Amino acid sequence: MIAAMTGWLNAFGRTDSKQQLYFEMDDVRAMMIEGRFPSGWQPRNWGAVSDFPAAEAMVLKCLDDDNTGYYQPWWQNTSCPSYTGEDCNIHCSGGASCISGKCLCGMGSNNIAMCAQGGKCVERENKCEYFGEKCSFIPADNPSAPL
């Protein structure tokens, strides 16, 4: 995984003022979700198969505000935070899941993301409308989902 990530970073990463490679979230979104090259990307020579041993030995560092890792709780400082305030190793209470050391709320029974309130995950009302009609949801793991 480190070799693959290093190759991806070398091929598509941006360079900061200290000549360190990094990704902007918009670049990752473009490649992983939208299936396109990042804006402004130009092909470059980035290495060869012989570079894999060195790439495997690298340590990938993801940065956040205090340079310890990119572990920002999702949707913090919004009306629907996902972080319950509890840190974890494996298990969480209050209906949350342990993700990267933080207890985060997931989907409710109505397929709408839950919000953390008072340390617990609370379901939200489905207010989704599309062209004035209520949205319908079909879980991705539903065997009767339309093709």
C-alpha cells in the first residue's frame, strides 16, 4: 500500500515551498470520485519499478492542525456533527463506530446520516425532496435494487 500511495503521490502530487509532495482534497476527489485528472495536472516522469523497495520503506504522513495526523472529525462545527466526543481503540458507545480513533456516527435506520448529540448518535428526519417530491432511498446492498 505504501508503494502504491507513493507512486500515486509522485505521479499526481503537488509540490509545496519545501519541495514536499502533497494532495489537496479537491485533487483526491477529482481522481477517486470524479474519475478525472486534477485541475492543472501535467504528465511527468516519476520513477520505475526499481523504485518500489525505496517506496515501501517510506512512512506516509498525513497532517492535521497539530501535525499528528489527518483525523478531523467529520462535519465538526456544523449543526450535525458526527463526532460524539469519545475517543476509541476499537469500540464506541451510543451507536457510533470507531474510525481512526474517534467515535463517529453513521447511517440511521432511514439511511440518513445521524448527528452526535450529548455523546450519542441521533437519527435525523428525512427532509430530502427532489423536484417537490419526497426522495426514495434504496440501500446499495439491496438485492432488489434496480440495475
